[in-house]
Amino acid sequence: MDITLQNLNEVSAKLIVKLVPADYEEKVSKSLKTFRKKANLPGFRPGMVPMGLIQKQYGTAVKVDEINKILQEAIYNYIKENKIEVLGEPLPNEEQQKSIHIDRDEEMNFEYDLAIAPKFDATLSEADVVPYYSIKVTDEMVDNQIGSYTQRNGRYDSVEEYKDGDMVKGIISELDETGSTKEGGIRHENATILPRYMHDEASKTLFEGTKKGDIITLNPRKAYDGNETELTTLLGISKEEAKNVNGDFSLQITDITRFVPGELNQELFDQVYGEGSVKSEEEFKAKVKADIAAQLAPESDYRFLIDFRKHMMDRIGKLPFADDLLKRILLENREDKDTAKMEEEYPKTVEELQWHLIYEELIRNADIKIEQADIEAQAKEAVRTQFAQYGMTNVPDELLTNYSKEMLGKKESVQNLADRAIENKLIAALKKSVKLKKKTVTTEDFNKLFEEKK
């Protein structure tokens, strides 16, 4: 076997593989013998089919199969050993490929077209200036987060007089045209109402200043703007029954409860951050603020990578590609074989390909490696983030490990975690390698950055 590479230009080449009978005869013979042992043809016992018949019926197909295996292995090894950065798979040369008579024992030349990755310089220095936007953590954000903690530790107290936001419980009864309790009408003794969420403002005002034992008259359909789901819940009836509810009802108030947020005390501090970790309200607020900043940091990093990509794409400029060959490769890989669609998508595909090449070069330059420990740490961090969304910041490491095992058991999840770990390491390396043009912005201004991109 002889393999030679002919560079046509900086982004395309031709690979020529010369095979002689000695390269494939032994493997073809061995494969035919194996096939003979399994062959089951009428008139012959298993394994006793004459080799001549096997050769006649299956020889060409077996030979083609073995030669393809030899070619694939040889091309793969050659590209790997010579460190050739190939884009896509090598394709048989359409114009110069000579007619090969596979059924003859003769020398055969196979020619392949190779799309080569273009060369470029992705070395970084302080001459590379990239914006880095940090989101300002406002007092309002801190107060809202603390409010979320106190809400979860709050309680409902029974009160005598209604105020906006209170919950009312009582006995609700259907009335007739005269305003009296309707005989055989709807009656629900455990009705629960949050007047604040009624759709009708006039109905809300009926509760102002009411006390336990008071009786008010309201129209449920009007109060909830005909929402039958609300009516079924309030009146304890089916949706079919709710369709016929149009009149007034009396509500005898049996209880009024008011939500009281949890106190900002040591018990809450210990619950959120662990016993003794925070010992004062000032420390608690500072810790909450730091946590919010940490939660927002990935957003800043994500934006940084977007801006860094634009910077590098502009700095390097449009790279040359073997367009005709790349289009052949793309079309070969499309299930629909839609040439028009491929042509339409090609500019965006090439743009993404260029960034992929730059991205991979940056990873190599930063000597980034990923090990199993990195993937496991990324899984735990993903679980930690999920818990944090529900205000659970003091999650034991053992619990994080147990929850992350489910993610690590799925191949797709593992690949996503590995990709994220690589990206995080790369972002950290890039932030050290370029000059950051730092700016602190509000959440609103940060979100506008993405609107401007669109």
C-alpha cells in the first residue's frame, strides 16, 4: 500500500491510496472461508459449500467490503499520524477517480478530496480588548431575596378585621330573587377566598372593613369574570354546575387570616446558611448580596463569550474554505439532499465552522484538559444551582452528590456537562489572557445588550 498527499492549495488536498493484491488478498480469503462455514445453500450441508461456488456468488461483494475496511483504516491512520486537520470526511474525487475494476486482481488507485482547515493566529494578549459587563446587585434585589426567605418561613395568623391581602373563610350560600337563601341551592361551608385576586374591583371593596361573623352579598360570576375554574373552587361544585351560576350568594365570614412573614433573626440565618455561619443582619445581607452576584456571574460570562467571539471573528477576518468541497460534504450528510436549502444555510454554516475552529484552537492554546472529576464537579454545581432557585443554599454535599449521580448516568447529560466544564475553563483562561473593559450595568441595560444584538 502506498499513500500520498497532494496539497492543491492551503485549504484542499488530494489523497491517493494505491492498493496491490498483496494488501487485501489475505483478508478477502479469510473472510470467504469464514463465510463458507456459515453458508447455507440448498443441496449442501452447512460448511460444505464448494469454495468455487462461494467465490462465484459472493467473492466480489466480500472483496469490496474488505477493501473498504482497509481504505477507511488506512486513511484514518494517515490523517491522524500526519496531524492533518480535515473538515468533514474525505470524499472520493468525482472528476479524476479512475474506473476501478474491483473484480480483477490488479493494482488499484483510489483518490479522495480533502477539505483542510485554514491556518490562523489565535494568540491572545492585552492588545485584545473585550468588554465585560457585571450586573449591579441593587438593594431591591437583596430585599426581594430576603423577602423570599422570610416568606417561606412565614405563618398565617387569625385576625378580627379584614385588610387587603388577607384570606377569608366562610359559609357561602346561593340566594333567590328575593335575596333569601335559596331552598335546595348551592351551599359550601368551607369556602376560601383571596379577595385581592378577584377580577372585579367592586367585588373586592365588599370586603373592606369586614369582621368575623359579618355577612356580605356578592356575585361570584361577576367577581371572577365568569372564570368557571374559580367558581368550581369557591363553591365546591363541578364545572358543569358552574356554567349555570349567575346570581348572588351570601358569605358568612367565619375566619380571617393574615400572612405574617418570618422574622429576620438567627433562626433564619442558620436555616439559610448553616448554624453559626452568619451572626448578624448586616452579615446576612452582605452574604445574600454576594450570593446574588455569584448567581449573576454566569450571565456576565455568557455575554463575555459572545463579545469575545465577535472580537476574534473581526480580528481574524473571514477565513478561506474549500467551498465547493464543503458543500459536497454538507450535502452528503443531509438526509433530505436538498441542494437549495444547503446553499441557503451555507453562509451561516461557514460562520459557525470558523468560530468552532477558533474555539478549538483557543482550547489547545490554553492547554485545557477535562477529567472525570471536572465532570462530576460540574454536575454537582448544576444541582446546586437548581436548589438555589428554590432558596435552598445550605445543601449538604452528600445530597448534591446523590442528586448528581442521576445526571452522570445519562450519556447525553455527561457530554453536556463536559462541554460546559470546558467552556467554563476556557472563559476563565480568556479573562486572564485579554484586557477586560469592565463596566457595571443594571439588569435592564444588560438585557438591552441582547436586544441590540438581534
